[in-house]
Amino acid sequence: MPLPAHLTLHQGELHFEGVSLERLAREHGTPLFVYSKAAILQALAAYQRGLAGRQQLICYAMKANSSLAILQTLVRAGCGLDIVSGGELERALTAGCAPERIIFSGVGKTRAEMRRALEVGIGCFNVESRAELDVLDEVARALGQRARVSIRVNPDVDPKTHPYISTGLKGNKFGIAHGEVLQTYRHAAACAGLEVVGIDCHIGSQITETAPYLDAMDRVLDLVAAIEATGIRLHHVDFGGGLGIDYNGDAPPAADALWPQLLAKLDARGYGDRTVMIEPGRSLVGNAGVCLTEVLYTKPGEHKNFLIVDAAMNDLPRPAMYQAFHRIEPVRPRGGDAPVWDVVGPVCESGDWIGRDRALAVQPGDLLAVLSAGAYCMSMASNYNTRGRAAEVLVDGDDATVIRQREGAADQMRLETLLG
Ligand SMILES: *Cc1c(COP(=O)(O)O)cnc(C)c1O
């Protein structure tokens, strides 16, 4: 299977761009996240090509990977940011994102988060319930402001057509149900503290087919027509994120193939003049990162062989959380026998596995690269078992920069108080 972009086997050893992964592991220790700047920019360029010639704003959904240098990389390349918390707002500002290029999504914004976002002047709130609209209206009026809002609609794509995303669409906590959209817009338009500017949807995550996007766009444009018939003008259409990546032979549509099809629908319905906003997360960074880990022990068994590595569920939570698959490749592949292993971490949980039933020729001390680790890994990492979070390195050509130092035990205890 081909390796992700900018990851190559060079002289028998994995490199990200021009940098040897073995050298990085030796210099900075393991577990270690390594990202490729070129891979991030290449993923972004596909969206930029797909939206070329439009009034558009690509807001990177920073929950996928919120490390400051990753944010800077995307912001400098022209992205706005999609945030889901007050903490992410502070990161976005620290990374240099212009406040008006920040949009605030999520079902549970607090009053304090709304206030801070209004004070710094973010571009738009993506509102997910009638109750949230009312609180935002109240907070904005108290500040003597009008909050720009877009309402997240649930486009209710037929789950029979697309069973794989049905849980993302029916009976879930996200968005306003299709049937309640019009009355919610009318209500928002009547609130003195709100300025209705757009509509948005986000139909799911790791979507690898085109059809659900096309269906959702049709449904959203039906709603745009109905909303505008009531006299409310929508300046932007925000189509969310969710485009999948190749974890294991998945073949998601390319952003520059998908977007012309979606834009054709906008044009055909007469909405080609609206600003197009999108919120991609995983598809910008997921395959631009690997996690390097060292094999600590081999533990062959009667029923299973275990390969115990120094990365764990606190570093790579996706397998434990969603039974997710990450490819695992030796950094310096060796010949010989490749027994089948369950690759597991040192954490005291049976759920602490990184890959199951993997044929690998390895010995203790070997390095493995866990692929597709750029999204929803470091940003979900925890300190379970008082394990410090891994260090991170950003590669750019032949250069490598440490963008986050390894977390020590003292870092983890800093906010705690011993009893006297
Ligand atoms: C998580 C999320 C995204 C990004 O999703 P990806 O699958 O990472 O592209 C975009 N918009 C909203 C509202 C989200 O919650």
C-alpha cells in the first residue's frame, strides 16, 4: 500500500520530507509525533483549488490538532479557524488568527465563552439550539453588541441511502432538526442582539463517499430558499468538515474533485454569489503526522503475541475510543519472520491497544511509525497513568523544529497542592 504524501522509504529507512525518522527518535525520544509541513499545505491546496475563484473562507477545525505551530502553519497559508471552546479561542488568538476569521461551533458554549468571543470580535457563532440563541442574544445585548450567527441545521440525509452516517444525522445532539429550521431563523432574526449571516451544517466525520455531501447540499439549499423566502438574507453557506482520509485503503474523494461538484449545485440554484465556508479538520492534518514509538518487549503467547511499545492509549486514543485503525510501519524494515502481533501500550487497561493482528518483523529496540496520527491524537492525548504527553516535531524540507516539548512529571503536578 502506498505511503502517505511526503513519507518515503529512503536507503532502507522511513523519512518525512528530507528528515530521517530514526534520527528524530534518537534526538528527541519516543513516543514522538512528527508532522510534515509540506503534507499539511498539500492537503490545504486541494481545498484551495476546489474553491478557487469563489468568495470563500476555509476555517480549519482546530480540535483535530490544536498545537500552536500547526495552527500558525495553516493560518499563514490563509486559513481561518473553527473553534469549539474558550480554550481553543485563546489558542487561535495566540497563533495569530485574525478574530474575524474565527467561527465558534459546538452545542454547549457557556456565557463566559460567548462574552470573550464577542469582546475579541469573532466572525460568527454557529448556533445549535433555540436555547443557545436566546442566551447569545442576552449576552450580546448586555455588551451592546450584535452577535453574527449562523444556524447549524441537520440536513437529515436519508439514512437508508447512507447508513454509515445515519447516526450523525438522525436523533443526535447536533444542529436544528430540519422541520424546526424556519421558525428558528424567524426567531433569530427578531432578536435585537443577533445578526443572522449564514447557515451551516456538518454531516459527520471520516466520510469517504461523495453522495452524502451532494444530498446534504441539496437539502441545505432547499432550506436556504425557504429561509430567504421569509426575507432573511444568508450571506454565507458553511458546509462543515468531515471529509475522510486514507487510514487503510479508504478512498475518499479529493477535495478538489468534490468541491466543483458542490459548487455546481450552488450555481445551478442561483446561490453562486454567496461566500462559501468550510470547516475541514482531519483531512488537513490527519495524514500529515506519524507517531514514533519504540518496541519495549515482545511477549509471545499461546493465543496471542503481544508487542509492547512505549506509546499508549493516552497518546493514541482512537483505537481504544472508536476501535480505529492506524497503519503501523517499521521505521527501518528488517527481513525475516513477520509474526502476527497485537501492538499494545504500557497503560493498565485491556483497551490499551494500538493495532491488532499485525504482521511485523521486529525486535525490542526497533522503532515503529504509527501512521495517520496527525488528527485527533495529540489533541485528545491525556495524562492517564501520569504519562507525560509526547513531544512534537514539525518537519519542513530538511529542517525539523520541536514545536512542543515532552511533558514531565513536574509539569503534570504543577497545579496540584499537597496537604500541609
Ligand atoms: C469536528 C468538526 C469539524 C471537523 O471535522 P473533520 O471530520 O475533522 O473534518 C467541522 N465542523 C464541526 C462543527 C465539527 O464538530
